[in-house]
Amino acid sequence: MKWFILAFLSIYLLMNLYVYLRLRHRAILPVLALGFFSPFLMRYADANFSPSLSYIIGLGTLLYMGFLLYLIISFLLLDLYSLFVRAMHSIFGINPLPRPSKKLSIVIALSLALSLSAYSYYETLKPEVYHFHIKTDKVSQRIRIMHISDVHLGPVMGMDKIKLIKEVYEKYKPDLLVSTGDLVDGNMKRKDGLAQALREMSPPLGKFAVLGNHEYYRGVQQAIEFTESAGFVLLRGSWVDLGSIIVVGVDDDDCRFFNACVGPLSEYEILKDLPKDKFILVLKHKPRVDKRALGLFDLMLAGHTHGGVYYPVGKFIIPRLFDANAGWVELGKGSVLFVSKGVGTGGPPMRFFEPPDMAIIDIQ
């Protein structure tokens, strides 16, 4: 974990340094310095300041980080454009395309970064709701499941995300509500209102959750206390029999870095001893399926990936790290996986063609 933090800070420092070298103006130094140290301020504010003040600091920090990334991408795109123009001139002896001056390049890069940041923030505000149907003879009457993941409640993600969840809950009236990790991503000691808002949703078959990696990063015990106070039953290497459906849950494997694992981390170790005549629902944060478990469960719900957050990442990188980037995947042997893009964001509140989502699954 320490190495991860060190790597993040090193990369973040280089990003700020790169922008300074591109702009080369002393007036920008205080902004870049504040931007670099703002994550530390955000963590301190989350633990010590009022929720409203920590929200302002947190939102400013995360928006800056997202804007910084887009600004660097914009500069790199302009560099590629200039390289193409020079290549055209070198190869064909012509220069049909204009080459912007340094000042104009800066204006273009800033404008592009601002536009992308504004759009990406807007995309986080409107989650998609997927509705799936599973036909099975293992249940005698319809069971409606509502799946949420990666809400990331903390200094920035708050009541606005819970309101979106409640709107879907009240519209579809599920029998069962499940959360597949990263519900918590901050100091929850002064966030009783959020727990109460979640507690107001009380489906007939209950609410169940598993822990994600961010719950461990921000203090697993306070995350557990908040999740349970919100009305969720945590499944940690355990299962519950709801009649015709059994719900299984395992801890996120990042628990190993904190010596905080409970129960087996592989779903197979639980599933191999469960009855085969009931519908088996598995809750897991990361979409990594133990191949030995195929055929032993009907549906696995997961999250974590956020669809890559940015479309190119989700399209080309995430599928190489996990069993799926996002969406509905037929795994074989009668087992199905659905991976949510999440309700919230774990970093900058920005998405690029990877909108947030929730899912309704009807089993009948």
C-alpha cells in the first residue's frame, strides 16, 4: 500500500511538473503547488472539517486532478498534430495545415481540457438503469433484485447519489437490494444522515453487501459500522438462505494487505457445499471469477472497474485485467456475470462515454 501511495504521488508530481514546463510561467506555480498538496488537504479536511467544507475542498481537489489529466492529454494531442504537420512538410515538401503558435496552442489545450472536464462531470449525473430477466425453474415466483455498486460515499459523493438510488428503488420496488463494494470511501463519523437515508429503503427480502477495496483504505471498521447502520447485512465469506435463493458474499482480496480478511476469498470454497436446486447469487467486488466455480452459481454481481471511467481504458485495458469490463457476460455452464460501472466515482467525478449505472434483475 505504501508503494502504491508513493507511486501515485510520484506520477502526480510529474504531471504537475509537465504542465509547468509547458506553460513556463511563474504565475502558475502557486496553482500547481496547491493542486499537488490538495489531496493531503482533502484527507485532512474529511477527518477534521465540517462536511460542507470538506465537500468544497474535496470537489475542488478531484476536479483539478481530472482537469490536469485532460490538459496533459490535450497538449500531447497538439504535439502529435505538430509532428504530423512537420512530417508532411519533410516528406512531401508541403505544409497544407496551419501550425498554431505556442500561445495559441496553450489556449487550445486549456479550452479542450475545460470542455472535456465539463462534459465528463455532466456524464456522472445521469446513471443508466439496466433491466435484465433470468428464466429459471429454481424460483416459484418472481424475485426482483436491485444492484448498486461503487457509490463511494465520502467527502464528495453524498446525498445526491443516494437520491438517485432511492429514485430507482421507489420506481422498481425490488424484493432484494445488494451492494457489491465501495459503498464507503471516506470518514463516515459525521455522516449519520447518509446512513438514515439508506436505511429508509427496506425491501422484503432484505439488503446485503460485500466490502470493496476502498472500505479497507479508509478504515474497514468504520466502513463496516456505517454499512450495517445503513441496514445492510455484510456477507464476508458467508451466505444466507432466503428460501428459493441463496446469497453468497466474499471479501475483496485487498483485505490481505490489511490482515483483515474474514472467511474464504474464493467463492468456490463456499459454493462447492451449497445445494444445487436453489438459485445461487454471488456478490463480489472485483469481477474475477474462480473458474472452478463455473456451474456452481447462477448469477454473480460485481463492480470495481467503473467501466474504465474513460472509454479507451474500458475498451482496451480493463478486459485484460478482469473477466469483464462492464455489462452482462455469459460465462458458461449456466453461470452469468454482471459488472456494474458504479453509481459514483473513486477519483475525479468525471466519466467519458462510461456513464454510471444501476441494474434491476428479475428472476422468474
